Amino acid sequence: MDPVIPSPDIIPVHWLWFQILLLVTFILHLIMMNLILGGTLLALWDKVVNRKESNYAGTLPVILALTINLGVPPLLFVQVLYGHLFYSASVTQAVPWILVIPALILGYYGSYIYVSKRNKSPQLAMTGLAVSALLILYTGFMLVNNSTLTLVPERFAMHLNNPGGWNLNIGEPSLWPRYLHFITSAIAIAALGIAIHAKFAFKDDPSKADMIIKSSLRRFAWFTLAQFIFGTLFWLSTPKEVWMIFMGGNMTATILMVTSWLLSASMVYTAFRGRLNITLFHALLVLIMMVIMREYMRFAYLRDIFSPSHLENKDELWPLLVFLILFIAGLGAIYYMIRLATSKNNES
Amino acid sequence: MNYPVWYLPGTGGSLLIAIIAIIHVVIAHFAVGGGLFLVLTEHKAYRTKDSALLNYVKSHTWFFLLLTMVMGGVTGVGIWFIIALVHPAATSFLIHQFVFAWAIEWVFFIAEIVALLIYHYRFGKMSRRNHLIMGWLYFIFAWLSLFVINGILAFMLTPGRWLETGNFWHGLFNPGFLPTLIFRTAIAAIIAGVFGLITALFKKDKALRQTIMKWCAGWMYIPLAILALSALYYTVVIDAEALANILHFNPESIIFRKIIVYTSIILFGLGLFTLIRFPRKLQGVTVTLLVTITFVWMGGFEYLREIARKPYVIYETLYSNGIRPGEIEDINASGFLAAARWSRIKEVTDENFSEAGGEIFRLQCLSCHTENNYNGVKNKVELMTERGIEAQLTGMGKINTYMPPFAGTSTEKKALAAWLYRELLGKEAEVPQQVVIPELSHKVPPFDPLDDDYVLLLWNDIGMKCISDNDKILAFLPPANTLNAQLIQRASKPVIIPDGYTLSWETEEQHRNPQDHTRFWEYDSLVYGKDLPVATGLTGSQMSGEMVSVNGLWVADRIPIMPYRDDGVYNPYPLITVTARNPEGNVVARTSAVAPVSTGMGCRNCHGGGWSWNNVSGLADKTALNILRVHDKYSGTTLLEDAEKGVPRLCQECHADPIVGRQGNPEILNFSSSIHGFHANYLTGMYQESCNLCHPSEPAGATNCMRGRHADFLDCTSCHGTIEDHALALLKGEAQLKKAGRLAASLKPVSVTTWEEINPRTPWLMEPDCRGCHTNFNIAVDGFEGSAYNRWAPGATALYRNRTDNQGMMCAACHGSPHAIYGAYNIYDPMRDNIQPLQYQGLAGTIGTHESCRVCHTIDMVTSGHHRNQVNRLYEAVLQYE
């Protein structure tokens, strides 16, 4: 084994459990992340061009809260499967990595300043929004840095020459394309989110809702089209052994890639046609496929180094079972709370 | 070991953890207690129909949401980030062990967030009942979140049965779970009360403000009793060692104990002011102080919990530096650098010696220490020598159980000590002391075997009298050199003269003014309780005098001779000449013997300070002060302060010691047990070298006290055992004292296999028995095996120095002083310790050797009258020094 790759710890249950949990929770986090990053950037753009925004931006702090919250489980499960690589990559770039925390706090407060001051103090609100956007972009940049460095353990050696934690994975060819890919997808998904928000927020004003939905879907379509460029750039910036898995190297990965291209083309069409539901359905499918492809890509990167299937496990099933029960109960509780909040009894 | 180390020489990772953790922990507790506070205050508002109070709840909810959800939530992730950067191994362990606990906690967390968002955004837009349900649900989820996290946090200190089973549930519901859950719940309520004051301040209505403040005060004081009781409960469930670390051994804890006491007084004292209707500005100041103090207060608790857990980050499972206890033995054998995956250096060489030490520091120490800032090591080692630092590393994890043991080979340990000393402290590498030994000479007094009727045999009782020679700061060995003599009237059956004669002694001329070379007579009253005339010993002996006959043995008792000559030469072997006169006053015999005396106590080798006397010998003030500093640290004494006030102490005031004749305090270890027991932990595995570090036995030193024939093929450990053996036997002699167990806990015997095999002994009264090897008085040429270690002379009268043969002759009279038995070799003057054998028989061997019975007997002897195996013992070695 390469001397700078730490030994992994034993996992409690079969690795596939964690793989599934990682996929499911990452998809949820990714949706929220797209909404907050893209939503913030779109809100900022709307402010800059003085375009009258819909009131979706008021939800940004809530979305950010949920994004951070939903970021916890994938971060947890990825550490269970890839912790030994993840921690090493984190330490290698410790300083910019830990700065994500104050960045998130300030970004969070920035979004609250924007929401609470947008009518009373537009300048302050604008500043809050801009700061928030910048810091969320920074957070995304660091997450991309960390996740790409985790894939190339041979580059951990940079820590030996600079152990102060001031490294970044700038030398990674796929870093910027991957980052751009995420930003554009975030904007696209956020535009879709705005459309959905408008559908519910302006129930009483269908023409306004329709206008926002159509314009948002157009934005969605354009940014999805842009993804054909950025996504391809990202794909081809990875090592040959990696991108080849989507070109017949791995049949499942190839099928996923081809299908997602076709679905994407289809959803651009439906978006330009202003059809929200079918576009949303397409988008969700593409997003799920992208997340699965991301895992295939990770396997390909680490193929000669590590596979989670090699992890030793303790077969400790009870804690998993209790978690699953409580997870379902938690979902039930959330459903109950939302019902309670929107209950007609509240009028009494 | 397994993971890279974030190099933070300035701030250190643990400070970063502390900063984020304290902020998070306060807010996280507020998130729990505050939830209950909100819903109960809302209830109260409805019950009292107080719409103003309800408005307060609404505004407080907004503040609560902004603080707990943003700052609390993100700093929670922040702790995760920072511990993964500083303690990746521990983080990985906790994640893998408790992944589903974390996942469950996340379920509660997201439910908590949804509840809070609804509670806030739908305030006033829901029915009272539904809104209250939402409030209660928030609190329940928040408390359940605490419930889970608390289990993991408590596990880190009290893993309980998990250590044996590795079972998830045993780990989560560990012995510390319940008390800390109660404790943290009480703290959550208190913090809710304190933070409730913040929003109350913004209420302009005086009456409302006062109502809220009183309400908040209730939140602060009612849980206080629960808090105190659960804290006591907690002390019962945690490991005794962990509690001892907090209360006694880890000096780091002192500041945090004080912080908790003082901040508690301020917090709950100042809190009372909220009950008084002060002007708003003054209330503002009070509340600001209270909130600030809350953070410090919480920081005190969290720090103390951290300290209790040391040296582990996960108790008995993972050390703070990421090494597992079970790995230490392998690392010690194969090397730390070779085992550390992230080391740039894989092996210590002469070329990279210090650099390799620095690498070890970064990889093994940096998780807790910085170089010279927060918890910096620089000030911890600056009073030590390089050798002392090495000893400190050896002792880590033993007596100071809050440090993990050093992991690595002895070369790596030396390299780390070298880096700390040479690079961090910037000091020159130590070079071994270059001692120039002056050539001394002696005259062998005349003896005519045909005409002389008397033989006078003279010897020092213990073979080397060490003197602590400081007195201003501390003292433990006064100048007190005792010489014994036997006067024999020659005959076919010689007679030992018990009395009636006069035996007078006189020291060498250059040694007659000890008062010019020591402060003993300045501090004798303070230290020994006797105001002695100068150059007078504790029993009144001076530089010359008459020996006293005690049961037939002539004694010059405790002459205060020093090794310093008036001309500036260090001579640890001054001669004392004794002249015997018959009752008529005629000189019948005269001889000389060395009064071995050394001030070469090697405390400075580790404690620094150098030698006090001409860079050759003597315990310097700086050394002594450093010693007291350490003593105070470990034993909670105030010796340093006393010494600085001009009140030096004799160690034996407290530590009993037969050689100094002090009873000491029976509740604490005797001097020998204590000093050997303590230092054995720091000088482990060094065999003879450890003896030489403290005692003047170093062959290249200024004394080299091992002069006897045994020195040719034995060393100190041959009879006394290694320092571990030596210490364990002494400690076992006082096994009834708790401290003995603590000092012995980390020591492993070398000469025997187990603690059970060790025979306990009392210092000075039970010494290694010569018959351990010399069974039946045989000698080497007869062939023997064994060791004197663990075969103690059963009491004072059986000791070599006190024992006689079948005829009343003392063993030492014919064989010489302990540690200098004939024929001895002295580095100052080769035959200096053999004066009487040379005087009476011309051979530097035992009196009577090589059929020299005629030294005393006027006829040839053929029987072994003194002891078995006595005659016809031809031992070649005695001739070599002629």
C-alpha cells in the first residue's frame, strides 16, 4: 500500500448500506445545494439587472438551513466509506477547508440580512446577498477541492512539503470544469425551483405564476444547454481511464451517460416549451443518474488504490435497524408538523 | 501515525477545537434549554393572558433561531471539521463506531429544524394549541439530539463495558451517559435563563422586563441543585485515574478548576441582580457580563472533561496523538518514524539527528502542544537538560498519567530530546563532562612485623558518603563521614582492644576548613535544628578528635569532612590518619584510610543548573530550585516558595530515612523509596547508566566511587538490581502506602519476573547480602552463580558494614569498606584505598590473604578460624595493583 494512505477503520454493516444511504442523502443535499447556490446567484443577478424578482428569494435562509442539515448525512456516510482518504485530503488543505465554517456562518447571516432588509435598506440587503453568494461559492469551491483531492491520494504527498494546511488541489485538471459544471447545474435547478415556487406562491395570480414559470424554465433550458459544454469539459478533463468508463469501459456507466444525455436533451425541449411537471420529472431523473455516475467516477479514480467493497464489517445490524425506524418516524414527524402548520384548525 | 498532522506550531489544533467547541457547546445547550424556555414562556403568556410576554416570546424566537440554527448549527459542523483536522484518527473511530448514532442524531436534528422554522414562521398564524405542540416537539427533538450526542461524548471518557464487548449499545449507553445527560440538561436550562435576559433587555416596558428577568432567574437557579448533584454522580462513575488527573496530577486542571469556581460564583452571584429593578443600562452591563461568563464557565467544564480524559482522546482506546495503546510496544521495537505513514524521515541517523527529532515532535506531540504558544512545550522543558528531557519522555504516561507514553525507539527519544533542547531551546548540545583527575599520593605508614605489637585497622562505614551540599535551597545528606577502627594486639591468639586506649584522628591538612567550602553551618539551625560551631558535625565531631569505643568498635562519628581542598582541588578521597596510644600514652599503632566523600550528586544531569563548585561538583541553587518546582508540582507542596523565603527544608523532615536518623511522616514514603520510586519511572531501561546519572559512580566522573575489587567485573545493578528492581523492592517495603502503588504501577522488574517475586526491603537496614553470591564464603574461583539482588541481609546487624566474624572481627576491617573492598583501585591514587593491606602485608588484598595470617597472629595458622573457606585462598587479582 502507498505509504501515505492511512488504513481504513472497520465499518458496522455491509458497505452497500452506506453506499445507498450516501446516494440517497447526497441527492437530497444536492437538490438543496443547487437551490441555495443557484437561487442566490439568480437573486443577485436579478438585483444587478434590476429585474423584478419573484418572492422566492425570501426562502433562501430556510433553504440554506436545510442544505447544511442535509449535507450532514452524505458527509457522514462518505466518511464511513472513504474517511481515511477524506481526512487526509482535508488535512492537506486544512486552512481553506476550515474557513468553510466561518464562510457558511457569514453567508447564512448574509442571506438573513438580505431577507430582512431588502425593503428597508436595499443597499445593505444587496451587500448581504453578494457576500452570501461569494461565500457559498467559496464553500462549493472547497468542497470540489476536497472531493477531487480525495480521489488522487498520490497527490497527498504535497502535504509533506507544506504541512501547514495551505494546499489546494489546483493542479487537478478536472477541478475548474467540475466546479463550473456544478455552478451551472445549480443555476439551472434553482431556476426550476423558482418555477415551482411560483406555481405555489402565486396560486391566486395564475398569469404572474405562468410568466415566472416560463421565464424560469427558459433560464433552466439555457443553463442546461450550457451544461452540454461544461459537463463535457468536466468529463473529458478526467483521466482517460476514468472518462472511458462512460464510453464503453463500464456498461452501466455508459448506459447512464447516454440516457442522461438523451433525457437532458428532452428536458431542454420540454423546458423551452414551458412544461414544468415533465421538465421537473426529467431533471430529477438526470440528477439521480448524475449522482450515480459520480460514484462510478469515484470508483474509477480509486480503482487501483481502494474500494469500499474491501472494507471489513462487523455485521452490527441493530443500530442500522433502529436508525431506519427512527428515520421513517422522523419523516412521519416532519409530515405531521407540516400538516399541523398548514392545518385549517389554525384558523380557530 | 495513520494520518497526516496539520502543522500548527503557533496556535495548535487543540486551541482551535476549543474556540469552536466552546461557542458551539454553549449555543447547542441553549438550543435545548431555550426550546423548553420558549414553549413554557408561551404557556405562561397564555395562562396569564399577557400579550406583551407573548410578544417577547415571539421576538425571543427570532433571536433563538438566528443564534441556534445559524451559529449553533454551523459550529456543530465546524467541530466535526476541526476535530477531523486535528484528530483524524479519533474522528474516524467515532464516525465508524457510532455512525448510526450520528445518523439518528441527524434525524432529530432535521426534525428540530423543521419544528423551529414552523414555530418561528408560523408564530401567530397557528392555533395556540398547535403552536404549543410545535414548541414541545421542537424541545423534544432538540433534547433527543442531546440525548444521542451526550452518549458519544460520555463514551469518550467512560467507555465502560464497550472496552470488552465493542458493542454499539454498550458504548452509547455507557456509565457516564446518565449523569452527563442530567448534567447537560440542567446546564441547558441555566443557559436558557441567561440568554432569555438578552432579549428581555430590549423590552422598554419596565414591568415586563422585570417579569421576564425574574422568570429567567428561576431558570438559572432551579436547575442548579440538579447540576451539582449530577456533577457529584459523574465523579463516581468516571475512572479513579481520570478523577485523580483532574484533582491532583494534571497541573493544567488547576486553572480550569479555578475558572469553574470563580465563574460559578460570579454567574450565580451576578444573576441575583436580575431580580433587582436596576436601570436598563446597568442591567445591560450585567447581562453582557453574565453571557460572557457563561461561555467561560462552560469552557471550564469542557476543558476539565478533556483533562479528565487525558492522555486519551477515547479512554483506554486511543491516545490524544492518534496512537493506540496496543501499538506502543511494536512502535518501540520497530521505530516510530518507520511506522508513521506521514513522516518525511524514516530513520534517525547522525546526519539528521535533530531534524528527525523535530519530525517526531510534529507527528507525535503537535496534536496537543504547540512549540511556544498555547500549551507550548518550550516552557515545559526550558529548565531541563537534554538528558532531563529524555528522562521526561521516558516517564511520560507513568506518574504523570495525563500524558501518553512516548512511542519510539530509545534513539528516537534521544533525537526528540535533542531537537527540543538544541533547536527549540536553542542551546548547545551537551558534551560529556571533561574531568581532569589530579594525581594524588599517599604514604603507607610503617609497620614492622617483627617489632610492632599492634595492628590498627581503619575503614569508612559505607564506602562513600554523599553530601547534598546545598543547604540554602534544600538538603538531604549532611557532611557526616564515619570511620570505624579495630585495634588488635598481635599474639598467637590476637586480642581485640575494646577500650582503655586512645585512638585519635586527624584529617588531611587541606581538608581542615570545610566551613570555607559549604553553607552547611549557615543553615544548620534551619535545616537540622542545631546551631553547630563551624567545622563541627552533627554529633560534635571535628576535623580531629578521639574515637569513641562502642561495643569494642572504635568510631569517629560523622566527621563533617568535605571533598573540597583549601587549594581548590576536588578530592573525594581525603585521608584520615588515626593514631593509637596505650594507656601510658605511647603510640602503639598508626594508619590512614580514605574518608570517601562526594558532592557529585548528579541532579543537574536532568534538572539543569550545572555544578555549584568550580564546575566539578556540588548541587547548585538553580538545580535545587528546579527540583523543588517539580516536587511542588507533583506533591502539592510549597517547598519552592519556602526556599525562596529563606526556609530550606530537609527532605527527611517528611521522608523517613535511617541513614539520616529521621522518622519522617509515616503517611508518606521514606526518602529512598520515594526518590528511587519516582526516578525509576524516568530512567527506565538504563541499567548502570541510571545509577551513574545520580550517584557519583560514573567511571568518567570526578568521583568514580566504585573502587573495590568488584568493580572489575560487576556494576551497581549486580547487587542492587536495576533502578526498576531497586525501586520496586523499596516500594514493596511500603506497599501499605497508596503512593507506593502509584509509583510502582508502571515499573517492570528486570532481575526477576514479577512483582510477587520481589522481597520488600527497608533502605539502609536491609542491603544486598554478600552471601547472595558468596554462598558458604566461597569466591569466584570456586564458581558461583546468582545475584545479591533480592537477597537482603535480614536486618541491620547482618549487614556487611555491621557484621563480625567468629572472632569478633568486623568484615570490613579485613575486607575494606563497602564499594572499596581490597584490592581497590582509586582513580586519584591507585593504591589509596589499600593502605592497610599494603602497610601490614605488602599486598593490596584482604587482610590475611595469601597466608598472611602473621599480620595479627604470631604463628602460622592452618584453620579457618574467622569464617569458612578462609585459608589458602590464593586469588591472583590482589597482586595486580602492587
